[in-house]
Amino acid sequence: MADALAKKGPHWRAMTSNDLAAVDAIAARVHPDYPEDSAVFAERLRLHPEGCRVLATAAVTGYVISHPWHSGPPPALNVLIGAIPVPAATYYIHDLAVLPDSRNSGAAGKIVTALAGHARALGLPSMSLVAVNGSAPFWNRQGFALMAVADERKLMSYGTDACLMRRDLD
Ligand SMILES: CC(C)(COP(=O)(O)OP(=O)(O)OC[C@H]1O[C@@H](n2cnc3c(N)ncnc32)[C@H](O)[C@@H]1OP(=O)(O)O)[C@@H](O)C(=O)NCCC(=O)NCCS
């Protein structure tokens, strides 16, 4: 089974609670400056499983966590949100991470396109995120633009290089 999956190459599949340990390990490696408790990932998976996927062959090498959100500030880093807001105003990408050896295959771009379809199906007019790790150029290529933030302190839990980005959906 593992061999068959490896031959198929990395693909995005639904995340399950069995994947959370792997997601934690990838987050610790890729985002050492933005630590989040396992409970945060587990909560997002429980609240919006449709927005949580893993990049996998035999092993998990990437993940995305995303969910509808309101028009106010993005969720602070490492904070439980309690519930998905109703009504929602945007589709929020909480995190997208791929391990270095699995990068540059187009996988991240593919899942962003899939999430855009999911957000449209939910009737949401935009996607948004907080770009960290100097990833703004990647997001720019995915159709996201920098947004002005009325109160910069709102993003401070993400560090000083964080920037809010949005992509309007047609
Ligand atoms: C950003 C990330 C998810 C992209 O994953 P990926 O699977 O390599 O992305 P893709 O293969 O779809 O796209 C790769 C392209 O994006 C570019 N790219 C990726 N990260 C970039 C960055 N930080 N700055 C500029 N360009 C970047 C690559 O150079 C490549 O360009 P090319 O197609 O011209 O060769 C991955 O680099 C990553 O996990 N980074 C660390 C975690 C992170 O910062 N996530 C974003 C948090 S907001």
C-alpha cells in the first residue's frame, strides 16, 4: 500500500486526526518562529475539516489549514477560535507548509487553486491570510495582494514581517 502511494507521487488528501502528530512535526520544522499548540490544529480540523488537507505519499510532507472567517482582524497566532463565524466574509488560510524536499513541485499552488474553488462554493467573495517567512512573493503569484492594516498591532502575534494579504474571487 505504502509503495503504491509512493509511486502515485505526492497528492493532497483530507486530513484526519491521525495526521495531527505529523502536522505538528512539520509545523515545528517549518515554522520554528511561529509555534502553535496541537490543540489549535485539532480545533480547526474539528471546526472545518473541508479546509484541512495533507500532502502525502507514504508519509505526510505538507499540510494546509483553512476555514471561513469574518471581516475583522485575522485570528491571533496560537489562539482557539471557538467556532466558525456565521455569516463569514472571507476564506482564511491559516497555514500552508510543505517540507523543503517536497517543494517546487507545484503542490502548494494546486491546493490554493482547490481552496479557491471551495471558497467560491461557499459563496465567499475573497480569500485572505497572514503571510510570514517572507512568503509574500509566493502568495502574490497565487493572486493575493497586500492589504493595508488599520492597526498594525493586530498582526503582532505573527511578528514584525507579517503582512495581511487578500485575493478577490470572481
Ligand atoms: C510557501 C510554500 C508553501 C510553497 O510550497 P511549494 O510546494 O514549493 O510551492 P509551489 O511548488 O506551488 O510553487 C513554487 C514556486 O513558488 C516560489 N516560492 C515559494 N516560496 C517562495 C517564497 N517564500 N518567496 C518567493 N517565491 C517563493 C518558488 O520559487 C517556485 O517558483 P517557480 O515556480 O518559479 O520555480 C513552501 O515554500 C513553504 O512551506 N514555505 C515555508 C512555510 C511558509 O512560509 N508558508 C507560508 C505561510 S503564510
